Amino acid sequence: MARQGSMLMSALPFSHVLYDSERGKRCDECFSLRSDELKRCVACKFASYCDKKCQQKAWIDHKKECQHLKLMTPAVPDEAVRLLSRIIYKIRRGVLEAKEWNQFENYPERTIHHVISHRELIKNDPAMKRKVATILYETRRFMANDSPSDDDILEIYGKVIMNAFVICDELNQPMYVGCGMYIGPCIMDHSCYPNAIITFSGITLNVRAGTDIAVNDHKHTFISYAELLAPREERRAQLQPDYYFHCECTQCSNDDIDRMMLSTKCPNAECDAPIIRIGDDFQPCTACTCSNFSAIYESSVDEITRWSAAIYKQLQEWEQNGKEPQAILVECVKCLQRQADVLHLKWNVHVLRIKDLAAMCHFRMEAWTEAARLVLDTLEAKRKYFPPDHPNLSLQLFSAGKALMLTGKAKEGLCYLEEALAMISTTHGSDHPLVAQVKLLVAETEDLIKKSESKS
């Protein structure tokens, strides 16, 4: 058995690249946020490092890339092409493994050649044709005479899109800073209700047991490939085109949860209970028995649900592209006003996601009262939809505690901070920098309470 919080695996990437959006802010090797101290590679003037040690460590992977970047600047290819080329050169050097540790029983030998590519499925997938054609062209253009055959490029590309991990920095914004190929961790299968948690310390990927796992092997350990705060149909739509499987996990088999995620507002204005839909039929309200669902109500639910999914995707792109929080917040407010007509404001995931984006904007604008209100609005639903001690939930608790403390509600905030600290210590490990940050905020909040009590 693997106990909750125990480390199951720790891995360095086989290969990794920094997102272009973070270039000039972070070290290309360790991803440390050190914008004032970075030193550029004198040859390509593209990669930057925090010190000579990182530059020397990176050189074996950057050497060939550096030559191509010098020839192509300023027409530099995107992260996917650079990650592909790094993997190709690494395999040619005879490097097939990465530095990893795990405590799984019956764990098989793993090299880059064991990572699944689904090459034939990709080749025969009409939806992938244009993307594949672009990748093949850009890789050949970047690697020039070093470029392998199209089949070899496609084999590596399949491994990347099926198995690469987004590297996160939970201490800073934006959270997503790069991507990497991790040979060991990608052996674990997906669940929309995972029992294992992935966190990062720099570029080191750590896997911990999110709950007690009865059988300590990789076949009984599940991570999530998709956004969890999404209805079943949307999660499956994310998984099928990228990973070629139809998810039938416990969460996808739970009709009650999915119906609650899509719950709507009771037509009775005096009632705040959620309305559940089974198939095409709205069920009578369990609180007031209202069953007055007009054709306008039904069509409005369908229209606003589709619109909400589309606007959320657009606002996510705005946030990732560095749009000002004030501009994003304006659209969030408009969206929430329209959703309030028919979607349930407490349980519907389309509402929850827009509230999350709005809360993030308020945090960036240091509007702590509104940030606290929105975070607390979504907390009960997230306790229901996420696995216990999931990082999304612990970070929500941390945000609630911080916002409350900054609005002068230190005692109330401390309760959330202490709960967040217990969760984060389990999911991230007691030595993770995020734990130190939460402990510091807990201590500051306790000091505020003591000072307030001494004055009174």
C-alpha cells in the first residue's frame, strides 16, 4: 500500500523547453524566475541562464539547437519544434533515459523508446493532418540537413503530444512556464478523479499519493490529463482527439456529479435549489417542486451553456497572452450577468470557471474584498467536484485565506490558511517552497490577530 502523501516518483525531464512567453524572465535550464540576473547565450542570443553552472549543464542539449537558432533568428520556431529537435538529437547521442526515482512495485524498464506515440492513429486522423504537416515542415526547416525522415519526426511528435507535461510554477503567475518529456511519469493512466498528485519543484516532477492506494504499482496509480472542473462531455472531448481513448473512469460514470455540474436555475424566483436535467428532460425542483420549464427556458439553457464554454476558452487565451486583468474582468462580469438568467450560480461549472477567472483578476488588481467573495463562492462546489486534498482545492483555500487576511478578516482567513497548509504539506511535501510560503502567511496572520487582541 502507498500511504496518502507518500512520494511515488520523482523525475527530471528527458528534455524540456521554456515557453516563449517566459523568455527573458526565467533561466532556460532550471526555469528559475530571475529576470534581472539572466545571461544570454553569446552565440544565439536566444537562450538565457541564471549562472554559468546552468549554462554548462544545458550546453549538451543546447549545442546543436544553438547552431540552428543562429541561422534562423529572428524566425525562431515554436516550443514544440524545439522540444522535438532536442529529443531527436538526444536519441542520436545514445541517451535514452532520464534521471528518475520511484517506489512502485513491479516497475518495468523505461526508456524513450517505451513511450507510446500512436503514430499510425495520428497519420490516419483527418483532424491532425494540418497540424502534422506544419510540424513536419517546421522541423525540417529548423533542423535543415540534420532533419530525420518524416516518419521519424512523426514518431517523436506522437510521443510529445501524447506524453509531454506542462511544467508549472505554483508560486508565481503565469503558472504554466514550459513543457517537458518525462519518461517515467507518462506511464501512469488517466482518471478524472485521480488518486495521485503531480507537482513541480523547478523542473523536477514529483508524484505523490493523493489518497491511500491499496496496490502500490503504476497500474493502480492515476493522474489527470484533462481539466477536472469541466462537464463529462467536455473532458471526453479533450481526451479523445489528443489521447485516442473514451474515458470511462469513476467520475465519468457518475451521472449525479455530471448533472450537478450542469445544473440550472429554478424558474421559481424565490427558490435557489438547482435543477437537474436527465437526457433532454428537466426534473422537477426537489425543493419547491416547480416544473414550469418553458421552451424559452430550455433553449436559453442550451444557448448559454454553449456560449459560456466558448467565452471561457477565449478568456483563457486572453489571460495566457498577457491581456490586462481589467479587460478580462469586464468580460467576466458580463458573462456572469448573462449566466445568472438560467445557470445555477453555485454548482454549474461554467459559472464556477468564470468566477475563478474574475477572482484571479481581482487578485492581480489587489481588490481583496471581491477576490475573497468570489473564491468563497466557489469553495463548496470544488469540495464536491475535486478529490480530497487535490492541489486545486488547497490553492483555493490558500487564496481564500490570503484574501480574507488582507481585507482585515484575519481570524476567518487563518482557518482557511491552516487547512490549506495541511493539504499542501501532504500533496507537495513539507520541503516544497509553497509550504514555506503558506507557513509564512500563517505566521503573519497569527501576528495580526495577536496585535488586534492586544489593542482590544
